Amino acid sequence: MRPLLCAPGIAALTALAALTVLPAATPAVADSGTPSAFTVQDPRIKESSGLAASRAHPGVYWTHNDSDDGPYVYAVDSRTGRTVATVTLSGIDPRDVEAISIGPDGNVYVGDIGDNLGGSWPKVWIYRFAEPKELKDVTVTPVRYAVQYEGGPRDAESLMVHPKTGRVYIAGKHRSGGGLFAGPEKLSATGTNVFRRVADLKLWATDGAFSPDGTRLVVRSYFDVREYRWEDGRPKEIGRPNVPLQRQGESVTFTPDGRTLMYGTEGVRSQVSPVPLEGDLLPDHAGKAPADDKNDGRTESGLGDGGGDDRNRNLAIGAGTFAVATLLVLALRRVFRRR
């Protein structure tokens, strides 16, 4: 993943974002059961680009770096932010790992699907390995799947495995060449797996995830997120959950109970932030709390997206932050020129 800004701009943006993100880092209601935010402590994890809640180890999230890190997947304990296991993928030379998901078979799927050259790779790859039963450093030999897209190569950062059918989906990144692509019902390790477009997604997708019961799909971008009801293998948009302002929003996953989205970002000591879901945005299996029934997915302003006021505020803050950061960069350049 290429950085969004030059180094001075990133520094300015990071400083400003730190002031605006702090309120989102704390759970909205402390006694509601919403999980807490946590900070990734491992200095090796500099470009966390995917996030998946463990099925075997409560409170643990799997993540990985972007390109140029090596064949490593990390298990992070959300209670401490510390890495509790590192999985090394033997025989793999990853090119641009962007996504991670866990299937109904208990296997972890890693998407080496990024293409920062705008769709120049004729094939990309998916790696699969069984989620370790014990949290310790281990080396595994994953199953490797070759992937091509109907319509030709494209950049992608979002890989989702449906928790009931096990079918693998990839969301193209760019709005112009994006869309949701479905793999074969069963991936083949011996041939090439052609992923075919099943829906349009008008979003600059950086990650996505299915709810644990398979009734919802979320796809995020840097500052926005869309949620879809999953019906007959197709997404139907139903709303826009809140999304915290982050330096470079790269990942999202559901908590195991399906009631909360966990949002991740790149950077050293990056923070994973929870946002609880409400009303129709809750997966079918999660049910509705009394407050959800009262609001039916609407905020006090009457918006049916489970948090439109906060989302609009975050988008406005994000735009303002970029503007101020740009002005700071220009000012610094003028100062340096005068010297």
C-alpha cells in the first residue's frame, strides 16, 4: 500500500488526527459489553493491512503487514496489544499481502492480492493454513491458490470468506475497476481460480468482512464504510456504520458476537478501534438490544444508518485535517526556501 502523503504531510496529519481520534478510541458505553480499543505493541507490525477475529482464541486478532515484510502472520491479544504467536508461511515469497479472513473450516486465508502498479500482475495468490490450536510461534506450509479475475488484472485489498458456505470473495479497490468478485464454490490448488464479478461496489475498498452468521457484509475505505445485507449470494446496501478517523484506515472485522466492528490502521503502535452496531446493521443472529428496538437503526436526527451524525462529523474532521495538514506543509516549504 502506497502512503497517502509525503513525509511532512504524514507527520502533520498524524499530529492532528491524534487530537480528533481520541474520543473514538474509548468504547461508546463502558458497561455495554463493547470491547475496548487496543494498541498493537509489536514494533514489527508497521503496516497492519488486514484483521480477522480468531475463532479458536477469544480476544485474539490475526493481522499481517503490507508488502516487504516477509511470510508472517501475527496473533495479537486485544487485552494487552501484545503478539502472542507468529506464524511463518514456509515456501512463500509474498508480493503484496493485503487481507486476511477465517473460513468455516477453521482455516486462515491470506490474500496476496495487492497490485500497486494498477493491475499489471497476471495472477495473484491466496494462502490457506489451519488456525493453530495453540498460540505459539510456528512454521506451516500453506495451501497456495492462483487467482485471476474475469475482465483482467486489478488492484485489490479486501478478501472475505463466507462463514457458512466457505466461498471466497475479493473486492476490487478502485471505484472505476472495483466491484465484488466471487471465486469458484471450491478453490483449486492445482489450477487457476477465476473470480467473476457478482456486484458493483462504488467504494474505494481497503478491506471487508462478513458477519459471523453470514447475513451481513461490510466493506470499508479510508474514511467511509458500507454495510450490506447478504441475500442469495449478493449484497444489498442497508446503511453506513460509523467509522473512526484514522491515519490510513486499512482493515475491518466483526467481533465474534457480531455486535461490533473493529477498525484497524497502518503505522507503528497502530490502534484498533471498536464501533458498536445498532438496529438493522446488527447481523440477524446478534438480535437487538432494547435501545436498538427503540431507535430501529436511526439516530436522534432520524438518519437510518446507525450513526450518521458521528459519521458526518468524522468525514468533516477528516477533510478539515487534510486541509490543515496541506497548509502546514506549504508553510514549512516556504520557511525552508527562505533559508
